[in-house]
Amino acid sequence: MNIHLERYSDLYESQIKHYQLTKEQLQFTGTPVESVLVSKDDEDYYPILVLDDEELVGYFVLHKREGVAPYSNNQKALLLRTFSTDYRHQGKGYAKQSLLVLPTFVKIHFPEINEIVLAVNVKNGAAQNLYLKCGFNDEGVRKMGSHGELIIMNLDLEESNAIK
């Protein structure tokens, strides 16, 4: 496994179009094709590819400013959203590995950022456990989302150096 994160470019358009999510996954996340379209109109919306060598295995978005606002008052935070693993690659550890390299990626590409925030559906126990294992904290903040109650989690990048 040779995981690395990369900002979306049109070089990966074909892989994005062939990215597969199940109906179950789609209850909790959006598709990469949809979010790439959003990114064309929002300069604070950054599609990120999870690549194993050059094969697309996972996907998420990092969203600044307005994206973070419903979940945090921290102006130096990024929202992690639409996090998923291509159905054909689930169960191989890609999600965990991508979250473990995320702090370094953010420190390099967004040096002003000191926190990553996310919202996970209370019904998505597998994702909650994964985020906790990868250093995210649940401080008890809850919000209502379009698909039910959300748990707001955060990762303090100034403390994440100790995460292994």
C-alpha cells in the first residue's frame, strides 16, 4: 500500500466518473462527481483524492470558511466532508491510512490551518469508530443535518504530532 493524498485535477476525471459507492454509503456521503462540480464554483472547496500509487481508492473534500461555519467558530479550521472509500476498495485499510496522513497533508498545503472538523451521522457507527481511532475527538457537540443527528468531531493539528 502506497497511500498519498492529492488535490483533484482533471487528470483524474475518468477515475472520478468510475468511482463506486453503494446505496448504504450514499446515505452518509456525496459522490465525487457532484463535489468536483461544486468545487468549480467555490474557491474554498478542495476535492482531495486518496491514491494508492496512481489508483483512486478514496475521496473527500476539505472545505474552508463557510463550510466550517455551521460546526466551528475557529477561522483556522477545515471541514472534512464527503469522506468515502470506493466500494471496490473497502476493507483494505485505505480510509484509516488516509486519515493518518491527513494532518501532514493539511500542514503542507494549508499551513494556516490548526484544526480539522467533521460531522458524522449518529447512525454511522463504523465511521465514528474510525475517526476516533485516527485521533478525532468527540466533545459532545451535536447538530441536526438533512439525514438526521450529526456528531461533530475535531482533530487539533497542534496535538496531532503525537498520533500514531
